[in-house]
Amino acid sequence: MRVVLTGQKRFGADVLRLLMERDDQVIGVSCPATDADGKPDKLWIAAQNAGLPLVRDGRLTQYTMPEGADLIVAAHAHDFVGAVTRRKARLGALGYHPSALPRHRGRSAIEWAIRFGEKITGGSIYWLNDVVDGGPIAAQEHCLIRPDDTALSLWVRELAPMGLRLFRQVLRDLDRGLVVAIDQDPDLATWEPAIDNVPRLFRPDLPMLGGPADFVVIKDRSEFLRRKERSA
């Protein structure tokens, strides 16, 4: 597939490595040049080393979006990918959120799960739409929160590896022509504000309605499992 990657930090670099290991054609990368401490961002470095076209964070719009993309992948992205931009990718855009959506939408999902004393959380690959963290679920897993966990320890031990695993699963499904898109239940959704000095979500595009995917779209989990059994 021809993929545009937007994101940052080590997770973004790890997803780039996953895409390249799969022999996907990464036709553009959008990320910050430096991190909050002024050090070169890991995804920026990885993209430069691979000789990939780079767009600074906050500048991925319909005008800078590379032509001919099949998919946008958001890996620790702090920019909202607008519908105008999403429509330029044949399948749309996939992102990873470190919670069991629709629980804990928002920028500080891991911190709030720990603050609320929850014992279980998870990670979700979902299709980006005009609702922040509100798009249909493509894949999801759960994990336990240990009593002494911090946001960092939970991310490193469970949620970052989970995100890579789920991205690999969903990309493999897309290779086979399967698009899993299970709507989130809005009655179960929660939204918590960002804590500490987390930057606000940046919206470079005005929202528009997105177009449908060209592949077989699966809305029901049982139908997805039946298709996987038939193709195994």
C-alpha cells in the first residue's frame, strides 16, 4: 500500500519501521522536527535516514498531502487530520488510541485510567472521522493495570507494543481486502481533558464529510470472524 504516516516520537518511528518491513510504500511523513526538549524527534530522524519526503507537523493538509495515497496512518499524532485531507487517501485514515474506546477519549487517556483506579484498560485502532477519537473501531485489545503503574510504565510495557501489534493486524486485514469498522457506542463514551502541559489538538483543515472506502466494509465483529475463518 501507499501510505502517508503522521506522528512523532519512538512510537511513530516504530510504526514507520513496521510499514517498511511490510514493504509498504511510505510516500510522506508528517512530524515535528524536534521534541519538547529541543532534541531531534525520533520519527523525523528515521524518516530522514530513509530518505522519505517530510512535512512539518501542523502542515499536513489537502494541499501538502501526497497524491495517490491508499491510507493515512496516525501514530502518536497531535494534529487533527481533517476530512478534506482524509478524502485524499483511498481508504481514509487509521489511528491508535491508548484506551478501550469509547472509554477515555482525549489526549491523556492513560493518565485518567490510572487516576480513576481502573484495573483494565486497552488500546484501539480506529478510523479517523470528524469526532476526536470517535471513529469506528478496526481492532482492539485489553490489558491489566498494575497497582504501581505510571502512565509511562503502562505505555512501555503494554500499550505501545499493543499498538504495533494491532496496526500489524489491521494492515494485514487490509491486504486481504477487509475493512473492519465497528461503530463506537456513544452512550458509553467518556471524554477527559488533557492534563499537565499537553499541547492542544491542532486542526489544520476545516472538517468535511468523508467518502466511503473501496474495499469490503465489515460492520459486525461476528461477520469479521466468519470471513477470517473462510480465508484461513
